[in-house]
Amino acid sequence: MDEQTGIQALERIAADLLPRSGMLARREYEYMRHGTLGLFGNLHVATGEILSPLIRETRTEEDFLENIDGLVCTDATAHWRFVTDNLNTHASESLVLYVAAHCGIETDLGVKGRHGILKSLQSRREFLTEKSHRIRFVYTPKHCSWLNQIEIWFGTLRKKLTRYGSFCSLDNLQERIIRFINYYNETMAKPYRWTCDGTLLCK
């Protein structure tokens, strides 16, 4: 899972011109801006489907927690493994409290900035990565968020929809992203063939 921020609702001021024989289509380069949205993308590695997408204008700790809750609520008793990067909102106080509550952990979690599990970003990450928890997070190494397969899917979204699209409003952009995700899940979703074998490029 990850967030793709800054998806712009750009409306081209004129329609594209249809190509003449032997020529490429001509695309209007002037546009009007209608704002930006962020997409919380959740790729199910085993099926390639996008689960419970969340679209917001912000990328706060509360937004991330809402995204996690939306996923967990689809199967409240399942064991969840979330692969994500090291953004501070991915190891927040509210996320630790959420995981503790849903995993039945009643130990004293401490106080943020002072002591216990909540004390620091590092202590919160250690708690969230604990293998015995039913809801657990796996953080990609620093500077390696490209290892997260959702980044591949974000490229598909850009190529198929947002790069050349024309959107008359934020609502229009959101509605078309959701339509694309539904279409993708029904017709295109499949597991990615992971070719990285861990071989060092240099010594």
C-alpha cells in the first residue's frame, strides 16, 4: 500500500484533433486546473486487485488510519500484512492504538514522546512489525519504496487514465479513478511476475 498524491484534475480547453491519414493525433496543451487529489492504493499481491481504494485531498495520519480500517473491516478476523514505506504517518500513535485494540493487546503502551511503545517512531515501528500480531506492517528499506508493487500499479493508472485525461472537476476525477479501478479489477488484475532475485548489481 502507498499513497499517490498530487493527482491533478486538469481540463483541456479544447478537444483533441482526430488524426489525419498518416499523422498522429494532436492534443491540446492548454488546460484549466481544478485542484488535486490523493489516492490510497491497496494492492492485493496474490490477485493483483486494488482493494478498498480511498481518495482524499489530504494525506494525514487520520486518512491513513481510515484507509487501514476500511481494509481490515472487509475481513475483521483475517491476518493482515501491510507492506508500506517509512513515512511517519505509517507508524503513528493512532495506528499503534488501533492495532492494539484489534489484536486484543492490553499492555500499557506508554506516552508518546516520553516512554513505552508510543515513545518514538522507532519504538512504534518495532511494535507494528511484531510477527505475533494479527495485523502487522512490513516496512520497505529506506530509499527502496520502489520495491512495493503498488508503485507498479500507480504507473498503470498514470499511463491508462490520468496522464492524458481531461477532468472537469475533482468529483469527475474521483469518479473516473473509481471507474477505472473497478474496470481494472474485473478485466486486467493479475499478480505481478516479480523478477527481482536480490542479486547485487555491484560489489
